[in-house]
Amino acid sequence: MQFCDTTFQQGKKKSAEWAAYAEKKLAAQGQKIVKEGKTLETQQEQLSELTTQSNDFSMKQLPILKALQVAKGS
């Protein structure tokens, strides 16, 4: 949850902002996402996957965390 906490503290509230923030952090650390055994090489591939994941988090997991009062948000 540390990444989520940091992201929220940075004022990012939309999944596209989360994806861009995560992509920037990964790039700064020289890390890349591996999906189904394939490394996503381009920034666009990375951002696309992170956007998909952040949308999924926003729709499925975040409402549960809010209901449990683990996460705050509008």
C-alpha cells in the first residue's frame, strides 16, 4: 500500500494520473513491466499497461478499500 499512499499524497486522484506517476517512477529506476513473459519495452507499452491496471484498481479494489476505511477519496 506504500505506493498507493504515496500516489494519493501527491494529489493524484485519477487512474490516468496514477499510471503516469508509476511510469515515471519505473523509468527513473530503470525498471520495465513484464506481461505474460514479455518485457514491455516502449514508454507507450508501459503506460498502456499501467493505465489498464490503474483503471482495474479504481473500479474493483479502491471501492473496497474505501468501504473498509483503508483509503480515502472522493
